[in-house]
Amino acid sequence: LGVGVDLGALLVYALLLAAALWVLRRALGGGGRRREVVVFAGLSGSGKTTAFLQLYRGSLGLGTVPSMAPNEAGVTIPGGRPLRVLDYPGHVSLRPGLAEALEQARKVVVFVDATATQKRDVIECAELLHNILSDPGVARARVPVLLACNKVDNIRAQGVESLCKQLEIEMGLYRDTSGSLKAAGTGKEVGGERMKLGKAGKPLRFVECPSPVTKAGVSALKGRLKEVSDFLGA
């Protein structure tokens, strides 16, 4: 009998210890990939790599070329702690890999070329943005997203509010008409696995998204990235 009691006590102790370890693991982020990286995303030519280099080394050096592989480095924001920043390529053939990068994201900066005013450019950017904001991991963790409208100092640039309004409209249309098409930003099938943004058939607004969305006008080429730095350091 004594042995039975001892075994029972040991079993209870083991279960309690396992439960405690599970709670600790979840608290430390061990239940999944830890969100320790800031992800820069956007279409090719939106200025992601330019901004990345400006923040990383304070200049463009010999300039930039379209990235065909992710760039990752430690970036220290004045007054803040060092951050890992991942500059993910915007080329359409590489976008399926963005989903994996988003699994690590503690914050996301989506760069938008404010001078790309053609309808197809706005639509493509809206699809990418929709698929980032509706990513289940991003939405459930409420990962903050900064919409960095780049090149706003260019005479051909749209205003931030005007551009963001167009993106909201196109995001809503994409949400309502995409059906079973492949998600442009992540390569996943659009369906139950993605978070629904807003209400179908009604205008979509950024405030309806699970992740908080901040908007800003920047000029990466000229190093005017205060809003990005503030967002990263917050």
C-alpha cells in the first residue's frame, strides 16, 4: 500500500511538473517560433532595401539593386535596443516564402511606392498587404504593422491618406473576390486558414484589422525615416 501511495504521489508530482514546464515554455515563447524579427515587406522597387541600408549603416554606399534573397542584420535605433531586421525580397517569384518570415515577425513594415500610381500597382500592393494582415499568426498575435508610403517627396507622389484609401478599397475588393485563388503575398490558398478582415461586401478599413496599422510618409533615398525608427523603437 505504501508503495502504491508513493507511486501515486510521484505521478501527481510528475503531472504538476509537466504542467508547470508547459506554462513556462508558453510564457517564454517556446510554444512556437519566437517573434524577434522586424520584417520589411513590399513590392519590388518600393524602397525596402534602401531603407534597410539607411538604418543599418547610415548610407546607401554604392547604391542598391533589387534583392533576390533576404537581407538580415542587427539595427540599433537611437535610444533603443538592437533589433534584428529582415528585408524580404519583393519579387513575385519569391513571395511564397514571406509566410515563413512572418512567423518570426514582432513588427512588420510594409513599404509602398507612393509614385506607383498605376491601377495595377495599387491592386498588387493591396493584395500583398491584405495577405500580410490576414496571416493567421500575424493577426492572432496582433503584430503591429507600419504602412510606410515611400518617395512622398517626389512630385509624382500621392498623398498618404489618398494612397491608403485606395489600398483599403482594393483590399476589400480582393477579400470579396479572391475565392480560392492563391494568396499573392504568401502563396497559401485563400480560405478558412486566413483571418477575415472586416465584413464581406462592406468597405474595409484598416481599423477593422486585428493588427494595429500605422501610416506614415517617408523618403528612404534621402534617409528621412524618422517614422520608421519611431515605430521600431516603440
